[in-house]
Amino acid sequence: MSGSTGERIDAQGRGASGEELVIVSLYPRDMNIYGDRGNVLALTRRARAHGFAPRVVEVNPGDPFPEAVDIVIGGGGQDSGQGRVARDLAVRADEVRARAADGTPMLMVCGLYQLFGHRFITHTGEELAGIGVLDVETRGGSERMIGNIVLESAEFGEIIGYENHSGNTTLGPGSQPLGRVLQGAGNNPDSGFEGARSANVIGTYLHGSLLPKNPALSDFLIGEAARRRTGGFTPTAGVDETAMRARESAKRRPR
């Protein structure tokens, strides 16, 4: 069901036992391509497996954030949607930056990864101002980077996803890469790295969906949210065999 504020309750999560976790799905109407909604579904499922009661709140342009926010997650979209979102994001920039500075875990994919940086300059020269949560800048390029991608991360192990973008993103000193590219392109054809990380905020070009194939990333978001809400986190979810099979299948496929 939904209300005037854009809230949408996850019906399965309402009946779960344990502490509630509020997951904000940011701009799902405009930024939801290449399976990005699957990240929200995977995150709620994994949170439930850890004993939490996830509640998903959709925030589209013009909708307020709920008072309590535990995790924020957003995806990619077409250029028209990205422009609309950029204008709305600018209005709420101070609030988002404050939540990020306070440690709220966030995952931003593709288009929202770009807008969480300082700016995105399209291939036609149009500049979309970002909100500077991540110390990155992106310029549209002529080469499209498409295909399965594998990263190596000291914190999360092997990360597997699917990239489809022409943005060339460079990192400043305020952000660290999410991982080193083992297969694929990543932030740009030359750096050898993918994504960006600043405190508990992660930006990445990995679609596919990302979280169903990478439970370690879901556990990071849930764990940081739980620690902020309750002061601790004891993992209870086991190995996701479906995720393991999806990972192996993606790794075998050519780009």
C-alpha cells in the first residue's frame, strides 16, 4: 500500500520478527534500469534472513524522506530521468549529505553514482551538478563499456556484476575505489579500478542486479545500519546458494 508521502510497506517484512530497518529506495520511477530494483528485493530478503523487519519507502521527486532512515539505495536511468532527478537531488542535497556524514549506509548505482559525485558532464557538454557525497567527477565518453565485470576487493572479496555505461569517472582523494578490476572496464578504460567508497557510501557502475549476486555487500549495508540503530550486529543469515550459482554463471559468460 502507499501513502501521500510515497511510503510503500514491504508486506512480507511487516510480519517478520526483530528490529525494523527502513530502506529508502531512491527515485525508483526514474532510476531503475538493468535490474536495479532487484537490489531492493535482495536487500529486504537478506535483512529478513538476519532477523530484521525491513520496510521499504520509495522516494521519488517531490517526496519527503521518512524521519527514520537506515539504508538508502538507488539505481541508474535514462538521460531524461537523470536530469529530472538531478534537479530534485539538488533541493535535498544538504539532507542527503548530512545523513551520509552521520554514517547512513548508501549504495548508488550508475546514474545516481554519477550524481552523488561533484558533476556529470554529458557527451554533448551539458553539465549536471552533483551533490558531492562522493569525491568523483564523470564525463560522458564515446566508448560504451558493456559486459560482465569482476572486481577484487579487500573488504568484500570478489564482486561480480554487469556494466553498461559510457561515463568516464575519476576519483579524487576523498574517495577510495570499490575494487580493482579483474575483468571488464570499471570507472574508465584506463584506471583499472571500479566504483567509489567514502565512509559508508558506495557508488558503482555494477548492475545486474548487484546485490543478489553479492551477499557480502548486502551484509555490509545491513550491518552498518544495525550498528547505527542498535549498537551491534550479529549475522544470522547463512550462505545464499542461489547467489553462489548466479555468481559462477556470470563469471563463465563472456563479456
